[in-house]
Amino acid sequence: IINGELNPGDKIPTEAELSESMGVGRNSVREAIKVLEAYGVVHIKRAEGTFVSQEYDSKMIYPVLYGIILQKDSTKQIVELRKVIDVGLLQLAVDKLKSRELEKSQMEAIEHAMEELANADTPQVKNLFEADVQFHMAIVGITENVMLQSICNYVDKITRRSRMATIDQIFEAGEAENFLDMHRRIVKLLQDRDAAGIYATVEEHYQYWAKVKGE
């Protein structure tokens, strides 16, 4: 598949044919196909055979990202991964917005919800985290890129604990307003199509998270 010998939609050889051509037992071939099916690379049609998937499946992303979790110093690596994603994400969003207006919108509504939560007498960290996720996923929505949506959704899941700890730390330090202001600056960056300001904005956005240890 990687070499282009099999293309999306192609039927792959039978277990017997693969076993013979690769010089391995049929059980090994059968287990390999199960793994590929679990990753969404192939799918099995009853009475027809096994075919290379023609559509993107979010399951294809999971093994790669899960491997990062298993690495030493995974928190630092995940922060770096998310920063790289966000820089590219905002760049793509700005590019998309050059041909259309930023609607009044989902992001302004989410920003308003975050302010309401932050100004409550007893702000709930869990609620703020969910609002933060919605805020960033709204930006992903601007890109209209399904792969990015899957990656960002998965990264949100594996970073939940450290991000909630970060939000808690922000409130304990009395810096909730700065946290909200960073989100306002992201909205302004998109409204102004300010591609030049993306890197500095993302760096500032992650200044607290980078200090939180443990994942």
C-alpha cells in the first residue's frame, strides 16, 4: 500500500496468496490483516474479500499519537506537538478566511461562555476546560479539514489532565482574566487575518501549560 502497489479501493490478495508470496504462515497473515482492519487501513466485505480503505478513518491516527504518550518526558513532547499543530491550524484558518468572513459566530459565543464561567462566584475547572476545547475546535471547524479535526480531538483527550491542572493553576494565581484575554487575541488574530502574529500568540497561549508536569 505504501509503495503504491495497492491503491485505495483495491482488493488485497487472499491469505493463501500473501502467505506464499511473503513466505510466512497463514496465521501471521490473518493477524496482520486484523491489525490493519483495527487501524482502519483495510476493511472486510463478507463473501467478497478484503479491500484497501478509500476513506480517511480517525483510527489511523491513534497508534501514532498513543506512541507519543509512551515516550519518556511525554508531557513536554505533547505540548510541543500541540503547539506545532496550533501554529499550522491558525495559519490554515487565516488562509481560509482570506476568501470569506469570520462569522459572528461560534467562537464569539464560546468566548462569551468562557467569560461567564470565569466570572462566576465559583468557576468550575471542568466546565472551563470543556469551553476551551470547544473554542479551539471551532477554529478547527474553520479549516474544514477532517484529519485535523480527528487529530485535535484525540490530542484534547490525551492532554485533558494536564490542561485541567493548568486551568486550576491559572485561577489559583488570580490570572483568569489573562487566560481569557489570550483567547480574545486569537479571535482578533483571525479577524485581522494576521498570519505574522500566529507564532507569538501560540507561544503566549502555552506559557502556563508548559510549566505543568505530569500527564
